[in-house]
Amino acid sequence: MAKDGHKYIFVLGGVMSGVGKGVVTSSVGLLLQQKGYPVNLVKIDPYLNVDAGTMNPTEHGEVFVLRSGMETDQDMGNYERFLNRDLTNADYMTSGMVYQSVIERERSLGYGGKCVEAIPHVRDEILRRIEEAATYNGSRVSVIEIGGTIGDFQNALFIEAARILKMKYPDDVLFVMVSYLPTPGTLGEMKTKPTQTAVRDLNSYGVQPDFIIARSKEPVDEKRKEKIAIWCNVRKDRIISAPDISSIYEAPLNFEKDKLGDAMLDALKLPEKKKASLAAWKKFALAAVDTKAPEVSIAIVGKYFDTGDFMLSDAYLSVIEAIKFSAAKLGRRPKITWINSKQIEKGGAKAIAELKKYQGIIVPGGFGESGIEGKIKTIQYAREHKIPYFGLCYGMQLMVIEYARNVLGLRNAHTTEIQKNSEDPVVDVMFEQKKHLADNKYGGTMRLGAYPAYLKKGTMARGAYKKELVEERHRHRYEINPSYIKQLEAAGLVFSGTSPDGILMEIAELPRKVHPFMLGTQFHPELQARPLDPHPLFTEFLKAAIAQKKKR
């Protein structure tokens, strides 16, 4: 079942959701990778959706698209950013995927007419996928995050699969529980009882944690560690304090101080190949939290912010992180403001005029009609007032619509996504997408994943990338209507990036002599931005924003 001698680390969450399993998984992967071991990171999501593509961003957060085109949970983005490499389809698993595979196999008599059950068939499919991911990646260690919280009904089968793996290969499997130690304000004392309860819940599955990552507001003291060690049957030196930090990118550095990587190698009986070299990571992490760095103010104007009385910035997580990476490279501290485009629609001229205080404006990706006119008004204001503007996917399409309306004079220009019988459909559904929409096929049917684009000489895009051919990740159904390209170009808009056949417009921009930075991409550049390798377009955008402040 498992590769001979292959090592597995399962990361589970106790007490509450959102405790930081993804950051722990990413950090452990980075530490082991820096110690010379090839690793692969796997995210298991217990939901029955086959992938994350059809889920509402305000409910689930960002959909992260892999190079292959698979739509995944946002934790996969963290994995790629920490490891600084692309992940594969084998590194992602949902209950929906597992059950779909089992049912398809049963329908084709793959089980030889047997009664197909959760145990062993579904469990064994989970184990097969875990092993397949290790084999496909050629790794030595797999770090596997099981989504949800210990005690959830939905993830019980995944924990059972991990238990079987541990039973068969006791020296090759570790369990890491990420828990939370609250400090109630009325008591003023850090409490360990929720963690003790979570461990007992985990024990009821037949699983004992080898490590406990103790998340808390303040560092966990020795007394609390002793208490957890006694009541949870975990060695005290394997209870790792993980207090709140300014940036998730400090986590690997803190874990390395506590020698977490060495402790895991010792527990797995693996020799240390080399000392972890985190110098470049430390330099970035310090720059990312440098409070003395000059500010650069950026407004993100979107619509996926509504979640009760809260603002859900996770809907645009990769965009926010991409800004941070480029800002750190330029020695700046980004001050990001989230603006709901629906509020711009309601607020009129006064709300739009507020945009003048920002050095740069981003309109990220999205779908649907809600808030669209607020975004178009935002783009018009940025263009007319020479504020650096960066449009991502929908943000590029709306940039072209705004230009068609207010420069080209096509007052009824629109996208057929919103107005099917538009008089001037400047943005239209891609030809191959029409049948999908007619058949109500929405999951996994968009233009997804990495596609090449050629960049024109003398353009901002070509200057930023410093090469002719690039490859970027997509997630869209609509495109700039080829019928309007000549009119738009004659009016001054430059399509600086196109598909190799010249049919699809990948990048639109205004020349620098007309605007300091007015550029939109049909793809999502944020998906390939990394801490140690910032995306060139985000860097150029921030350079223009910084220059904007100097002009003022």
C-alpha cells in the first residue's frame, strides 16, 4: 500500500476551524525541504464537492487554480508559495473525488460484483490516492493536511485511513495536531482543557498525536506544556508553541527556533541531510513585516466581501499575498483597503472621489452582475485621474468595456455574461464555452490552467516580463470579442499579450505616455506570485504606484 520506507506526516486540527493547519503543513514542508528531503504536500477536503470551483467565495474563500487547471482550496496556494514550486492534481483530494472514483469503479464492475462499502472500499481509495501522490511526486516525505476539525463526521474516514497506515507502518507515520489554547478575558489564564478534549476525541478514532502545535495569543509557558504532556500523553519537547504572529511567513522561522524539523526527522528515524538554510526566507519575512518601510496605499475594489458583519478578504487571498511579495521586494509596506464595489454604486460621486487618496487601484476577478457598474466607474476614475490601475481577469474585461463606452463612444458596450443581447458585446462568451452553458455544465468547464501568451515589443508587459513568451493560469468563460479589436486599437488601447494564434487577447494596456500604469490581464497573475519570486506585473504596478506618490 505505502511505498517502502516512505514517510507520512498527517496534520489535523483540534478545538476549532481556522486554527492554522494549512500554515503548519506549509511550514513543515518548507523545513523538511530545506533539510534536503523531497516533500509533497496533500490537502484533503472533506466536502462532497468534487472540487472547489463551484463554491461561493464569500462562503469558502478563494478558489486556487493549479497549473493543470484543477480548481482547489486556497491552502494549495499557500503550499505552492512556501515550497516555491507548482503542485499537481495528485496533491488534492476531496470526499467528492473519492466517492466519484469508487462509484465509477462500481458501475464498471471494478469490484467484481461485491457489496461496495465505506470500509474497506472508500478507505482504500483514500489510501491509494495518498500513495499515488507520493509516487507521482517522487518524494521522500508526504505532509497531508486533513481538513475540518477532529470530531467532525465528514473527515472520520480520512482519519481512519491514516490510522490504518500508522498500524501497518508504525515507524513511518506521524500525527501532528494543531490545537488552540484560549485565554478568556475574564479569567486571564491560558486554558488547556479544550486541547485535552480534542486529543481524547482523536484517541477515540484510535489515533494518538505525536506532536501538538499549540496555537495561542501568547507563547505557551512551561507549566502549560507540562500539563498538556501529562494529560495528552505527548512528550513535552514535542509540544510546540505557536503564538500569534504578524505574518504567516514567520511561522517556519519560529518552528525552526524550536527545532521542529529536527524533532520530526528524529521521530521518523531519518538522518539529518543538512541544516535548514532559511536565510532568503528570513530576509523576505522581515521585509514583509517591516513597520518602518514607507507605505504604499492600494485599494482593492471587489464584491466578494459580504459575510454578515465581516469583510472576507480571503476571497482575494492570492492577490493580497502577491502585493505583499512585490512590496517587500521594493522595500515598501502595503496599506491595503478593501472597497465593496456595491458601495461605490450607492455612494455616487462622493464615493468615487474617495479613490483619489490611493496610489494604486486593483479590480480583481469575479463573476456576475452585482457591483459591476461600481467597478466600471472605478476604472473610469483611475483612467481619467492617472491613478495606476491593475485589472485581473474580470478586471481586464471591465477595463475594456469602460474604454469602449467612454473613449470609443459605444455607450451600450457590455459583456454578454450580464447582457445576453447586448448591442455592443465587447466581451463575449468563448466559442467552446457556449455548449457548456447550454447544458448547465459549470463545474470544471471554464478555460482553466496554464496557457502561453506572446508579448509585443515596446509594451509595459514585455518590459515587465523581459521575455517574449510567458505562461499564466486562467479561470474564465468570456473573452474580448475579436470583432471589436481593431476599433479598440484604433482608439488607443494596446493588446500587448495574445494567445499564440492571435485570437485571444491576454493583456490590454495603455501606453505609458498616456497613463502611468493602466493594464489588465485575462489570466490571474496572482496565482504564480511567490515570496521569493514576486510576479513582475505586480512589481511594475507597485513601482508605478510608488512613483505616483512622488508626483503628488
